Amino acid sequence: MKFGVLGTGVVGRTLSEKLAALGHDVTMGTRNVEAALARTEPDRFGGPPLGEWLAAQEAVQLGTFEQAAAAGDVIINAVAGTASLDALRAAGAENLSGKVLVDISNPLGFTPGEPMTLAVCNDDSLAEQIQRAFPEARVVKTLNTVTARLMVEPGLVPGEHSVFVSGDDTDAKAQVVRLLEDEFGWNSVIDLGDLTTARSAEMFLPLWLNLMMVQGTPLFNVQIVK
Amino acid sequence: MKFGVLGTGVVGRTLSEKLAALGHDVTMGTRNVEAALARTEPDRFGGPPLGEWLAAQEAVQLGTFEQAAAAGDVIINAVAGTASLDALRAAGAENLSGKVLVDISNPLGFTPGEPMTLAVCNDDSLAEQIQRAFPEARVVKTLNTVTARLMVEPGLVPGEHSVFVSGDDTDAKAQVVRLLEDEFGWNSVIDLGDLTTARSAEMFLPLWLNLMMVQGTPLFNVQIVK
């Protein structure tokens, strides 16, 4: 399958590498290819500069947001939450129309010295904003509740633990569930319901961040027990 | 120990019954004692009218919010979230001063036909509103992430699963942790940090509600796995 992965940060890289390793065609999208490749400093998570990382990824192509979206049959939004709508506009509505758009971003807002807040929450969500802006895309929210490495390798945390999916398009959601289960190896995918339920998955992030602080690692997840 | 439990709904009743069974003195508080006892219809969760329920609880007293707060060394806010500040004002700042105030309420707002929202969230929480309104109370947020029966009987869900505590007063928080562990039987109490972390516990509620819908029962909880 052909994937267009928007965003070249740790989430975009982790997903692209995994999808390529699984044999898929992957095009990563960034705003400005030349500028992105010209960077020589480590990225903000301490990873190698994009060009260096990309040189080791034979099966991953780099293009603009527009080129990546045009190349993909499935589009993954791995851009920072507050930059997502801009990136998707650059990708172009015509390149998203009719396609499954997997939104794994969180609308995190940071103010130095203040607890993290969400740029949208409660009566709306980033996923719904994206769906309203691109009504012909088939938006599915998922994977935003776990750290990047765990998204594509859930076995890094032993036992059963869950990710969630939200979306209005049943077929698109089923396709994403197959990707999560059959390709990434998730053993518990919980369908929360329509896209309004993405609010609850996004509003989990403050608790996730506090739990990460308490536990000293992002490599954890929640199991639902009953 | 002497407990003042504000609120006579399912949460207030469940906690009062458990605390009395553990040998504590419990005074439940309500706005208007006569009106509360005059009701003959089942409560809104299908439980018996308050007078009938109370007749079976030899060790639980009923009083006004003010009487309950005055009688308790530890105060528990089990009033509906959006009514909590009013109830605490009726209880009286002088009856809360210096006391541990356990806030287990959620600021849920319901609009018919719309997904549930929170009346306060993101850059503030009900717990912080209460702390600001009653600066001499020692507010600890906890238990708001599980259903009432599970609060006092965590073994209803097998295995290890967690509740959270948030608060600015370390001694008050330690006292509440002892209550949770030694008296209610919790085996995993996670200290999220200061009272601003109550935001994250309150913002978990939308996900909790969606999970309750999906699973068809409120008798579940989250386990943190790593």
C-alpha cells in the first residue's frame, strides 16, 4: 500500500520506517524539502538531522506535504497538533479526498512554566477540526495516546494494553484497525465510536504526560481491566 | 475518625456506608434535611429514597452541609461537580479550615443530545477552584476516575489497577493515601503531583464515559503497564 506521512519529527520517522519495513511505499511530507535537508543539527528530540536519517532509509521518499499526500492512498497526519491544519491545507484537499486520513496528532500547547494545555478540547477536537476542514477525507483518530516507538511496536510494553480508534467512516476505521492489529501488532484496539469521541482520546493527554513524569518513561500504556 | 460527607447521592451514600462499616463516625450533609427526608421517590440512579436508605444505616447521621462539615475532621466532597462550590459555601469556610478536604467530584456538564463536556478544564480544574475558594482547606483530589462501588471496594475489579491523588499539601495527601490503601484496600495509588494535576484526572472523565459505553459497565478501571 502507498502511505503519505505528513511530518518528519520522531512520530513521522518512526511510522515511516515501520511502514517501509513492512514493505509499503512511503513518502514523507515536509513544508520545505530543501530547508529540511539543509539542517545539520540534531532534531529537537536528539535524533539525527533529517538528511542523515533519510540516507539510511532506502525505502522512504521525501517530498512536500502536497507530494506526500498525492503519493499516498492512506495519509497519516504526524505533524504537531497546532500546525496540522496548515500542513493539511498545504497538502491540498484534492489529495486527501476519499482517502483514509489517520490523525495521530495532539493539539498540545506549551506555555513556559505553566502546565501543558490543549489548544482545542472539551466541545471540539483536532480530529473534528480536520474533518470539518476536509469533509471528503475519511478521518480516523488513533495512536495519539502512546509514545512513538510503542505505536509501531506495542510489544515493547508486555501484556495486553490498548489503543483507541474514533471516526465517522466505518470502513475507514476498519481499515485502520487492520493496520494496527495485523501490521503493527496491537492486541487490543478499542473502537470508541464516532469522531466526537476523539475529544476523549485527546483529553487523555494531560494524564498521560503526568504519568510519564511520575514513571520517568514514556514507554507505558493503559490496560482496561474489568 | 470523624467524617463529614457532603452529598447524599450514590457516591455520598457509598462512601458513608463504607466509612461507617469501618467504624468511623459519619455525618452526611445535604442542603435541606427536611426536604431530603420528605422525598418518597427513588433517587435518580434508582436507589431508595434517602430516608429509607438512612433508616438502614444505624451509624450514619444526616445534617445540613454546615452540620456535616462541622462534625467532620475529614470532609469529603461528593456533591455534583457543578454544585460543589455552592455546597461548600453552605458548609462554611470556618468548618473546612485546616481540614483535609477530599474532592471526588467531576464537573460534568450535560446538554441533551450533545457529548458530555466539562464545566471547567484544561487550564483549571474543579479541585483548584475549590482550593482557591477555601485556601485554608487542604484539598486532595482522588477517586473521581472510578465508579462509586469501586471507590470503596477495588477488589470488585480483579488484579492491580490504579487511582490517582493530586494535592498541594503533602501531609494531607499522605493521609488520603492511607485511607485509600489501608481502609478501602487500593493496591495502586499514584501520586500525580500538585493540585494542578487534578486537571488531568478530571479530563480523563470523557474517556471513562466512552469506555463505559463501549464496555456496557461502569465496573472497570485502568491499569498502568510498562
